[in-house]
Amino acid sequence: MKEQLTKKIDDRTIKVGVVGLGYVGLPLAVEKAKAGFETIGFDVQPAKVDMVNAGHNYIGDVVDEDLKKLVEEGMLKATTDFSFVKDVDFIAICVPTPLDEHQQPDISYVKNSTIEISKYMTKGTMVVLESTTYPGTTEELIKPILEEGSGLKCGEDFYLGFSPERVDPGNKQFKTKNTPKVVGAIGKDATEVIAAMYRAVLEGDVYEVSSPAVAEMEKILENTYRNINIGLVNELAILCDKMNISLWEVVDAASTKPYGFQPFYPGPGLGGHCIPLDPYYLSWKAREFGFHTSMIEASMMINDKMPEYCVERASKVLNRNKKALNGSKVLVLGVAYKQDIDDYRESPAIDVINVLKENGADVDFYDPFIPEYKDNGEIFKGIEKIDENIIVSYDLIMITASHSVLDYDMIQKNAKAIFDTKNAMKNVENRENIEVL
């Protein structure tokens, strides 16, 4: 099987399937197709499938012209029918892995996709999970489902592995194609063949590890590392405010050290699919071994309370202008979880808006990339534009995403008061009405 698959990779006769056409899946499908592999994407949302088949892009990290050309050439298509699995040799699972209401991993999307794949999978197939999850998922959950549903044996009839997604929406330097990849599979042959499949597509290095569990854990480490360090600077931001010290200046000064220090910055909380969620996967799994991840959980508590802390600070800014938060008009600038993107998954800005409303504020938002967002099943629409007359009509401008396209000088000149949680206005000279987190 190894030799046959290796030859098919070299000949570009491998047919690729990608399950889940979101921020991870669609860019991966495009790169597979660009590398010469006929690719079929699957998604449960007919609207996404229709857009792909029409050559219409909806993901910022995908080049519109690339998608259109690949569809026109027949190298990429999409479907809502899981039976496509019987026609492919390589399947990447790129479905969401959110948390449930108890902050525990919800792997129902992974489980349900795997069950459907097992119904149609044929001998000689490679299956790779890319969705972030807890260590053990590939071997403890996916392997038994695939073997039982297909009647095939892992390692003999099909190969199974884990290769964590590394997608950073809006990153101008690193995209799917040039970001190094980690691969861990069940068995040496599986690892080598799956790694070869990625090497045939990507420019970045492909690093092989000894098992799926190692690859699953390294992904958790990547994002827990950031969670902990952001928790550290968020806690220091609270302390520095009490000491009348600018943490932003402190971090800039510390960044002059050429070794042993990496800068992290405070903010209203954590956003995106990975950093706010991954530590919960690990702390949940650790309990199975009677282990308490005290440092990780401490950082999560600090980061989780930042939206409320930012609202407390906003209230103090209003108080200095003889205004109560209750009844004040507040304009929140930016609901994306990071600058210059249209992604609001797990955005702390939405938590900030909710806490403001709970305290009686009259809240609007403006985001040049996100005209509306959905929260708890309800659609919230932002204002369509900002100008001098709009800015001056609010008691407080609260910046929760540092979008570079905003005219911060105009905002400063016309705002009654500004609370900047992202230091977005660092280059504005007149700072008399600006307070920074």
C-alpha cells in the first residue's frame, strides 16, 4: 500500500477530499488543487458548496482568481453528499471543534464526519484529522469508528494520522502553503506517506513525529503558550494601571532584549478558534489522569475576565466626564477578534458589548470588515459608517480591534472620550481624551 500511494502522489493521481470548507478547509483544498491533485470539498452548508462551485470565494486567505480558475479547470468542486468519499484517496477532516456550555470539548462534528466517512471509505485511503482537539482523539475516537464502519484495518487497509491546522487569518507572510506542517500517524509507513502528501503540496517544512498524540499535544502547546503569556500581560496591565505605568511602554522596552523575550500584548480578551479554546481541551483531558493544570487554568481565568475589566475601566473614563455608564451612548470600534480581518469567532469584543449592555449602556458598533454578527442566534447590525458627526454623538468610543483602515486622528479630534483596549491610537499625537488599557 505504501509503494502504491507514494507512486500515486508522485504521479499526481491521488484524488483529495476535504471535509469542512471553512477557514482551514477551503485554503487547504485550494492548495491541494493548485498542486495538481483533483480535489473535492464537502460541507453541510449548501450555500458554501454553491459558492465554491460558482468560483466565488468567501475566505480572506484564498485568492479569488485562484479559486475561480481551479473550478473552471475542473480541479476543484464541492458537494453536500458524503458518498464522494468512495472516489478519493486522501481525506482531510477540517471541521469545527468548539466547546459546549460546560466548557468541555464538543467533538460531535469530528465524530459525525468520521461515521459518514467510514460508510464509504475504500481500501488504500489516507485519513487525516486537522481539527484542533485533545490528545488521543485520533487513536481513541476516530480509529475505532473507521475500522468498525468500514470493516477495514488501520495500518493494513488504510492510513490514519493527525496534522494540526496552522491558519492565522490575515497574516500577510504565512499562509497555508508556506507554513511548516507537523504530521503524526499510526505507524511509520502511514507517517511517511501522509507527510509525502503534504510535501507534494506545501512549501513549508513537514516535520514528522512519532504518533498522532504527539501532534495533537504540540498543537495544544502552541496555543496554550500564547494563552499563558497573554494572561501574564493582561494581569500586568491591571497592575500597571494601579501603578500608573504604561504596560505598552514596558513591553516595548523589554522587546529591545535580543534574546529570551518575546513580546505579547494585553487586550479585551482572547479571540479566534484556537487560543481561547485549546487550553480547555487540555485541562479537560488532564483530569482523566488526575492532573490539575493550575498555571493554564489561572491564565484562562485572567483572560476570561478581561471583557468585564475593560467595561469597568470604560465606566471610570465616563465617570471622569461626569457620566454614568448606565444610559451613556457607547460606540465600539471593531468586533473582529484581531485587526484587519472579517472573522469574529470567539471575539472578546462581543463579550464587551454584552457586558456594556448588561450595565445599561446604549451600544452601537462599527467594523469596516464586519457589517453584522450573530450571537446566541440573534443578528446584530453595525452602523454603516463613521464620520465627525457620528463620532461626536457618542459619550465614549471604545476600541476593541486595531483595524489599520480607521482614521484615528479624525476619531480623536471628534470624540468626547476614548478607551483604547488595543493601543490602536499609539501614533495619535493629541492624547488628552484617550485612555489606553
